[in-house]
Amino acid sequence: MMLVILKFRRRMLTAIAYGAAIVVCPALLAQPPPASPVVAAPVVAREVAEVQTFVGTVKPSKTAIVGSAVDGRVVEFLVDEGDRVTAEQPLARLLTTTIHLELAAAEAELELRRQELVELENGSRPEEITQANARMQAAEARAGYLRQRRIRIESLVASGRASSIDERDQAVSDAIEAEQLLREAKAAHEMAVQGPRKEKIAQARARAAIQEATVERLKDQITKHTIVSRFDGYVTAEHTEIGQWVQQGDPIVEVAALETVEVLAYVAERHVPFVKPGMAAEVIIPALPGPPFPGTVVSVVPRADPQARTFPVKVKVLNKTDDAGPILKSGMYAQVMLPTGSKQMANLVLKDALVLGGPQPTVFVVDQEPGQRSQGKARPVKVQLGVSDGSWIQAIGPLNAGELVVVQGNERLRPGQIVNIARVETDAGN
């Protein structure tokens, strides 16, 4: 009997506790979320121009079909489609074995020519001058002896005391020969002292220069057998393979520069007078989520399509990259937002105020009670976007100039949530 009573009392206590929980939990759930700190900025009223959206296409800022400068056989192909390349990076190499052999021979010949030039520029060595001087003195001594011998024989012949006519003639011949050898020895000594003539040095220098040009020509040929990229970009097409024979001018690869892209849009003639180079533009890529890409009009081509009556407008956009490569790819479909009318008053908000990702952009307006400057309630307002002006953008919707919108801390706000305003951005975008 006591066991039954204890079980009954335990069940009653459990039921009471469960009932209390039912009463308490809804009250806890009804509590509002805590206040969130945010940074706000006022809605600004300013004159802006009407904006139209035009169809465009993403194009590389530069495109080059890199060709071969010489004839040859491809022995290395160093890139694949989609690879990123830098300026002067080798793309392919042609066979250069024969040219390297010619270059080795030409460099040896150049070294010979240079050493010959150095020898002439250095002039005669002291030993060479001493040798020439010794030969000159020997020739002078022999010439003196033969000169005296000739005089003696001629004197004897004239007096009839001795010698024959043949001996006299031989003495005269020897003396004359000795004089000529002496002149030759003196000239050789003078040349040794003075060194090589300037003309000889100039000729040697010219021969060395000619050979140096031959070496540089062969080096240039080897350089031309290596095909390189002339700018940073991405390989978008391959036109050859290893083993293929290419001729001068044949295409090797196609390289496109995508760090900066040009979006080519076609603007109707009634709108083109309002589009000027240097003005800001917004580029939307429907295939890519996220905010528009900021761009700048770089040129308005002054020639229309005679059928469509549209003018090409080029908008420069700074590209972004990720692990897969450039985000903006050549040929992508784009929508370009350009001013196409006279200026009118519009409400602008900082771009940081936009909450994207839903079906329509949203901003959170801070509704404040009178006298409350640092606190308010967050109210979502759906807007349509218009013209962009630097860090500001036109927000078309139920907004009033001077209202505060959240620019930091708006990603996780909920309708009606209390916010504490930590700071108000006072830059009006002027």
C-alpha cells in the first residue's frame, strides 16, 4: 500500500513540473533578440543621370596569336590551353643543334680576332725592340766594313798595284748591298719602336666587329627559335605540337590578357550622346552571383552598325581571379549600365548598405523614436538599383533623404530587431 502511494506522489510531481515548463517556455521564446551594434549612413539626395542597361560581351584587353619568327621543327611545347603565362615566358622551342655548332665556331673565331687586336694595340714588346736594334747595329757594322773595303780595292785598282776589275766590282756590290740592308734594319727598328700603324689597328678592330656581329646574329637566331609570350595572359588556343615543322609566321599559340578586360556594349544612337570616355559604369554578369563589377568607359567608337544604328562602347573592368583562373572570361555575356539621359534628383546609398543574394536588393532603414539618437529598429526596404557614383549607388524605392540605413552589421539583421548605432558615416559622397 505504501509503495502505491509513493508512485502516485512521484507522478503528481512530474506532472506539476511539466506544466510549469509549458507555462515558462513560451515566455522565453517571446523574448526579442538582443540589440545589435551597427554602423549607419544617411540616404543622400543628389542629381544623377538616367541609367539604361545594354547588352555586352567580355573581351580580353589584348589578344595575340604568337607565331614563329623562323622555320624549324618543334622540339618542346611548354604550355597547355588555360595556362597562365607571363611576359617573356617560353611557350615552345624549335630545334637549334646546328646553329649552336655554328655559334661555337663563330665565338672561337671572334676570340682569335680579339686577341689579334689586343696584340696590335699593345705594340712592340721590349724584346722585339732590342732585337731590331741589334740587327740594325750588326748591319751598320757590316756596311762600314764593306764600305772601307770598297775604298781600299778601288784605290788599288786605280794605282794599278793590285786587285782585278772583278774584285772591284764585287766590293762595290757588297758595299751597296750592305747599305741597303742597313737601311732595312733601321726601318725595322723604327717600326718596332713606333709599334703598329693606326690603320692596321683599325683593320683588326673592324675584323673583330664583323665577327662579333656574326656571333650576335647566331644568338639572335637561337633566340628566335624560342617562342615567348610578349605580355601576361592566358593561353586560349594551341596551333602546333611537338615534332611539327613550322614555317616563319606560322601560329604557335594564342594568348589573351585577362587581368583587365574590356566589355564591348552596343549603345543606340539616341543614347550615345550621353556616354563619355572616363565616366563610371556598372557591369553585371548574369552567370556570376554577387554585386556588379565597377568599370570605366574608355572609348566610344564613332562608327555605327548601319543596320542596328548602334555604336560600340568599350568599358574597362579590373578582373578578379580565383583558383580556377580569371572570373571574367572572354566571351561572357554582360549587361552594362550606362547613363543615358539628363541629370535628375535621386536617392543614393552607400553600396555597403545593400544586402544581396535574395530576389531583390534590400537595405535596412533604422527607425528611431524621437530623442533616440543611438538606437532604433531595423526595417527592411526592397529597392531597385540605378546609376552608380563611386562608392554610392541609386536606390529606387520607399526611401527618404536623411534616413539612416545600416552599412555595417546588416548581414544578419532581422526585421524589427533593435540596433545600437555605434557610428554614423558623415561622408555625403561629394
